[in-house]
Amino acid sequence: MLNQERVYMLAADHRWQWEEWCDARSIPRARIGEVKRLAYDAFLLARDRSAAVREFGALLVDEQYASAVLTDALRAGVNVGTPAEKAGVFPLTWSAEPFSRALTGAFAKVLVRYRSDDDEAVQDAQWEKLDALQAWCRGAGKPLVVEILVARRDEPEDDFEAVGRPAMLAGFIAEAYRRGLTPEFWKIEGTLSRDGARTIDTAIAANRACRQIILGKAADLATIDRWFAAAAASPTAVGFAIGRSVFWEPSAAFLGGSRTADRAAADICATYLQLVDAWQQSHV
């Protein structure tokens, strides 16, 4: 089970991103499973080296390309979860039905794309799906992580990052609570704005049982450090769920033939542990 006080999640459930990358380089999609194995091997290395990872670490991988990894992870006692959504699709669509086919890990994650100016019928349909997923997770005894992505459209970037996105996230969370959707964790896009972080924290704190973890968006580590610092004053912020910033470059080098699997896993492990240290330093 995910720890409500701290979560250090290596998120490696990316699917369409690897499909596009492989297709562009004439690399068989079947090899995507190999990068999932790299993430798993890196997580095990980190668990061996870090008491914090042993206590608070988690791994997120998908059934589509990582079913064998999931089996091994569960057998090894890894706190591993799986995604519910079909990758890269809007509106929200399930990766497999019934949920038991896709959500084979110890916790479930769902990514939902949202804008307050989206068509009302689309929003209502997504809410209905989220309600159904929460009901299933509660029946199955699996914590639910809801990831919200809010895309910028015509707004000036700086204002949107500091004010616009946090406001839309807060509005989504408030509506979720009104509808009875109360996931154990919100997976939230980081912000450099302390005011923006406060807006998000206040919205999440309206339900005392809910927490937030920061996602990575493939950002560089310096930017992620600044997100962690902005979230340091947010009592609901208990960790991160970051993937591409950690594993993409070593994994791509491995698939391209310029790095061995052992070296790639070691590099992923090192960056993951660097993020663990960064979170701990920003939340002393």
C-alpha cells in the first residue's frame, strides 16, 4: 500500500511516447518491454541502497508492455501500481475492461486531461468514469492515484503556470470532492509559484484524507528542484511520481545501442535517488 506520509514513485507507465520514439527509429515496439525491465531493475538497485526507498518507494508500470515485470515486482514485494487509462487518448478511455485486466498492481493510477472550458458533455462522461473507477478500487482495496493534466491553450505561459493552471486544478479538485471523488493521492503538475502551490494545497486539504504527489513532465532536475521547493510549504504534498526525467535518456541510449542494460539501470537508479534526496532536503 502507498504510504500516506511519503511517496517516492518511479513512474514508468509511458506507452504512446515510447511507441512514437520506436516507430521513428524503426525499432520494434516489442522492445518497449525492455525499458520497463530497466526501470524495474533500477528500482531494485535503489531499494538495496536506500532506506527511504525501502520504506516509501513505489513503481508504476503498465500491463501492456510490462506484464512480466509486474509479476516479478509483486513477487519481490515491490509497491507497484498500474494505470487504468488508454495511453494518449482524450476523452478518458480505459486501457482494458474489466478493470481487473489492467489494474493488477497494488494501487491504481488514472490520467485525466481537463480544462474548465472543455465541452460539458465530455466533462460529465469523464466524471462518470472516474466515479466507476473509484468504486472498483474501493471494492478491491486498492489506493487510487488521480493524475490531472491541464493543457495551456492561448494563455501567456508565465501567467498560466503561476495562476491559470493552479486555479483550474483547484477547480477540478473542488468539483471532484463535491461529487464524492476522493482519491488517496492527486498526481499534480509542479509549479514554480509558491502562491500557485498554495492554491493547489488549499483545494486538496479540503478533504483531510487526500494527499498530492508531484509529477515530472520530463523536466530537467533543476526545474524539479524548484517545484519541490515551491511545494515545501504545502502540508498535502508528500512526494513525487516522476518518470521521463529519470529514465528516458538512459533507456533511449540502451535501445539505440550506445549503453548496456546494466549501465542504463545504474544511471536510472542514480537519478531516482537524486530526486529522493532533493525531496528530503526541501522538506526538512
